[in-house]
Amino acid sequence: MKGWTPHNRAVAIALLFHVSGALGMILGYYSNWFVQMTPINLLVMFGLLLYTNTDFSKQFWLFFLLAFATGITTEMIGVNTGRLFGSYQYSRLLGPGIGGVPFLIGINWFLVVWCSCNCILLFHEQVLKWAGPMGDKVTNTWLRISLVVDGALLATFFDWVLEPAAIKLGYWTWLEGSVPIYNYVCWFTISALLIAVFQHFGFRKINQFAVHLFIIQILFFLAIRTFY
């Protein structure tokens, strides 16, 4: 890896973890072991995101804590009352937690929102570049609205891809027997609120690895829900 950038190293490690995990689970080689290593995988991805990040200001950590706390709190309401997301329960596979919610779920909320925002921000950047002079007519207001709406849609899409795979792997169980539409309504609403707050923080928000991580995880969960 000599001469590689932090981004290249992070992508290589993320691919190694997810490709080997998918093959191990799908082909049945130490499948249970790979499933049990899910917390390690999630922590490593979080570490790689920090490794490729360029801004560790107080505002960055404040947003992380906000996303983490929001994820944990809303999921605790969901697990214990069913008033958010629906009626579901987490298994012990994702490690220790509070109020029936693993701490890793708070980290996952941060990762999903952060990666979704980066996908939309880089999409905006490319579209404005392709548009040339026409791009000057796009106002900041429309870009902000697009980030909130499209970012929340992308985060909700991620959860839609994740749900069948997570159920197969035993991460959690829906007591109704299937994933309710209300789950996705809550995902969109909570993600949109977090992204709306995200826009007001002044730290550097662009991290290209976040986009690649989003794509890698989408492909991983698509493989699991299709072949596992």
C-alpha cells in the first residue's frame, strides 16, 4: 500500500471486509463466525471514516453525538413502545446497549446519515460542474432543500436494502412478521431532521470515502438479501 492515499487504503480495507464477509456468509464457510463479527466490521468502518476525515472540530463531534443520541433515543422509543418504526426487537448479535438498543445502532445512524449526505453533496458538485454557466442559476436554497429531501430518501433507501438482510442475519426481528411502511416513514423523517441540522454546522463535510462506503455496504446487503 506504499504510495496509497488514506482514501485508497480505506476503500481497500472496506472491500476486503465486505467481500470476504459476503462470500463467507453466502458460501457457508464459517458463516456464523462472519455474522458474529458484525460489530467488529461496523466499528472498523467507523474507524475508516474517521481515518479519512479531515475535520475534527468541536462541531464535527457535536454532530456525531447528536446523530448517535438521536438514533439511540428514537430506537429506544421504537423498541419499547412501538410508536416509532413499529414493533421490533434487537438480538444480542450487535453487542451491548441501553434500553434494548445496541450502542452500535447509534453509530450506524451516524454512518448512514453522513454517507447519504456526502453522496448528495458530491452529486450536487458534479451536476453544477456539468451544467457550467447554467449551474449559476441554482440557488443555495434549492441545494439545501435537495440535500435534506434527497439525503433522507437515500438514507431510507439504505434501510430498505438493509432490512431483509438484517432479518436473515438475525440482527433484529419484526414482531408483526414483516417490515411496516411506518418504519420507512420514520427513517425518512428522522434522517431529514438530522440532515437539516447537519447543514448548519460549519465543519468540512466532504469525504469521498463515505460515498464508496455507502456503495460497498449497499452491494453487500443486496448480495446477502439475494443469495444468503
